[in-house]
Amino acid sequence: MVRRTRLQSKTDDLAYPIRVKFRVPQSGLGATIDRLAIWLRNELGENRYAMHSASVLFGQGMALHFRTLEDAQRCVDAFPEMKIADGVGTSVYSSP
């Protein structure tokens, strides 16, 4: 039997209680991703966040995982140019 290691993104999704998904613009994140990585490292530090690509309804997305709501809010406030990937209001979303 082949044993496979679980993807790090799945492990982080299980470990971190808060996930915020952002939509990646068609032009990409450009310099924002570099500023974000520096901000996360300097402001939050080790084991307080994780970053991965994410599935969104349209286009590409990224997910940031946080340990606290306060850290998530600080990040959202620090990067207002990043738009949360909210697909609930789209025509393709439905809920039973």
C-alpha cells in the first residue's frame, strides 16, 4: 500500500482556526505579495500564519490562515487593496 503525505495546505487548514480567502486579480498581486510576506513575518512571526493558494468561484485565489481573529483583522486592515473572495452573492452560488 502506498502511503502519501498529507499536503501542507490541508494540514494548515486543519491546524489553524481562521482562514481568510482573497481573490487574486488577473494582473497578479505584483509587489503586494512581497509586502504581505514581509508584513506577516515581521508583525505576526512564526506559527501565527500560513499562506497557500485557494479555490475561489472565479479566477485565482489565495488563503491566509491565522490563529486569532485579531491577527486576521490586522492583516485585512493592513492590505485594503486585497479583496476578500466572497462568492456568496454571485449567480453561481446556491445553498440548499
